[in-house]
Amino acid sequence: MSLRSGAMVQEAAEAGFEGQTQWRMIVALTMIFSISSIDRNIISLLVEPIRHDLGLTDVQMSLLLGFSFVFLFTVCAFPAGYLADRMSRRLLIAIASIFWSIMGLVCALATGFWQLFLGRLGLGAGEAALPPSAFALMRDGIRPEHRARAFGIYYMSPILGRGLGNWGGALILSLAAAGTFAGVPLLGRLHPWQIAIATPALIGIPLAALLFTFREPKRQERTPQRGAATFGELFRHIGANRRVYLLIYGAMFLAQIGNGWNQWLPAAIGRTWHLTPGEIGRVLGPIALVTGPVVLFSLGYIMDRLGKKSPDAVMRVAFIGTALHILPTLFILLAPSIPVMWGSVFFSLLFDGGVLIATSAALSFVTPTRLMGKATAFYAVATNTGSAIGPTIFALVGKYFFTGPLALPSAMLACYPVIMIASMVALWFGGRELLRRAAVEAEAANG
């Protein structure tokens, strides 16, 4: 990458960790992110049993899938970004992961809508510390030429988390149906969906120790500066570079509205094809586990290689991947048979995730290290605001514009392509802006 102007990336000064250390850090962060993704997303597999046991509507479920988690996540993102720029990022993530695991147990013990809603609020508050701290660690610990690849590995986590959550959730539901937990202290009194939510929460508490398998990377700066960066400094930096930041945040915001599709997908498959959550999870989980790691690492590798030749490569690759992703995604709910439907799921996931990698890598390219925690907090706000409203948009469109048992799947088919095409437009112009900046910088360097 050639973005070196002013507050841009200073590649020569940012060596990062050498050899295996940087990848050991990425593995630890990926595992922490994966378990947090299971805590956050396993509820999507359990929509139907939760609705049945607690007597909830689709709109109430949409609030549990999106808004309940995201509200405090968004509120806490700014103090989390502030702390990530001032204290040990490893320690901050470790404390937060123990807290969100405890809140996961609160969700598992819920007996009504408001108890589950409050548990999801707490889960979001805890997980808010992860993005700014993890991004800042990678900003300082990963060599610039490896960053897209590193973000590709890191962003395997949501897909790994969803895959493991679906597969593990299906296994737990099957074991519960067979009476495996009957008579087991505490577990024997819980509904199967409660056991499924409690399991990753219990795993997450000891997993926090992974944060101490690598040392804290040194914060990299071009010149010595006093004190921690302020939000005022961040706002001035974003204002001076507003076009590229608007496109980065906008592409991610729109893509995460589209992520409401993933939140509702198990329920939509169940309603369309009359499959149980256990039947869905047993197939959906392994497909995600097979496609996710290969695809995201490959996308990161391609972006790194092409990025050496052209600064807009990350956005261009994400644009193409998103275009290839839309059609098989829609075909999941339009396929003529169950085998074809599962094949569509495979190809949908095969081209998923490019927007996450591209916008994350672009953010690290244009943001100085002293502002990375706070800039990532805004990135998290854009991401999770989209995640908050996406499920509810689909639910409300289904409620007011469609009727019958397939109202929700019909709403998803109507909304998803429009949202993702808008994200592609932001990616396209974001790539053009990165290319324009590189040309300006090259002209300045030669002049």
C-alpha cells in the first residue's frame, strides 16, 4: 500500500511482530472473537424454540437478535476505544470476555422477554471492548504487508462462531431431545435452548487466558507525542479525510444491515422447508466451518498480493465478491429442493466476508496508530448500528407488506439485494478514493 501522507500509514516505521509472534496473536484474538460470535449469534438458531417457550412475536425476536445486543455495544464502544488507546489492550479484552461470558449465562437463565433482553444488553456491553482493542493490537503487531491476510484470519471468527454455534447448538438440541441432560444438576431443569446458550458462555471464561500467550505490542508512532489522543483529534483527522472514512463506514454499515439475513436465516429455512433447528444446524454448521476459513484467508491473501500493485485492491476484490454472493444467497429461499438449497448456502458463504476484510484493512491503512482505538469505535458503531436495525427491518417489512407463514422469507428476498447493491456502490467509490489519494501522494512525492 502507498498511503503515507500525513497521518496515513507509516509502513517503514511499523515493523510489527516478527515471525510466529504476530500469527500467535492473531490465533488468540480469532479464538476469542469466535467464542464471542457464538455467544452473540447462537440465538439465531434458537429463534423458533425461544418463540415457542416464551411466547414471542417476530418483532420481539428481531429486537433480541439485533437492538438488545447492539444498544449498549454502541454506547460502550466509545469508552472502550478510549481505554484501548490508554491501557493494555490484552487486559481490557480479558476482563471484557469474562464479563460477557457471565452475561451469556444470564441469557441462558432467562424466563421471559425482558430478562433475555437485559442479558443481551450486558452481552453487548462486554463485547464492545473487543473491536477497538483487537484492531489496535493488530495495527501495532502485524506488519503492513500482512494486514489484509491477518484481518482475513480474524474475520473467520464470525463464520467459525456461526458454524460452531449452529453445529454445537444442533448437537445440544438433539442430546436434550434424547433425555441426556435429565437428572443432571442445574442443566436438567433448563430448556434445551437455554443449555445451548449456556455452553459457550462457560467456555468463554477460561478462554480469556489466551490473551496472555503473547506480549503486548509496542504502540507505533511516527513522532513522539504527549498524552493519549483525544476524540477532538480524531474528528479533525476524519474531517480532513471525510470522503474515504464515509465510504469505509458506509459500506460496512450497509453490509451489516444485510447481515440481518444471516440472523434470520435458520428460521427462514425452517419455515420455508419445514426443517427443525436441529436439522438445520447439523448441515449449516459444517458448511460454514468448511467455507469460512478457506474463503476469508484466500480473500485476505489476494488483497495483500494485489494491494502491492494497486491501493484500491481491497475494495475492488470485496466488490466482486459481494456481486458473486448475492444470487446464490437469494436462491437459498427460492431453490426447488432441499439439496439445491444447501448447495446455495455453500456458494453464498463461499463469497461472503469480503466487505469486512476490505473495510477493516482500509481503516488500518488510513488511520494513525494513536487514533486506531477511537476510529475503530466509530467503525464498531457503524457495524453494529447496521446489525441492530437489519433484523427488525426484515421483521417489519414481513409484518406490514406480506402475509402468511412465509411473510418473513418474502421480506428477506425483497430487502437483501437492495441493501447489498448499495454496499457495493460504497465499495466502488471507496476504491476510487483510495486510488485518487495514492495518485496525489505519488505526485507530491515526485514534486
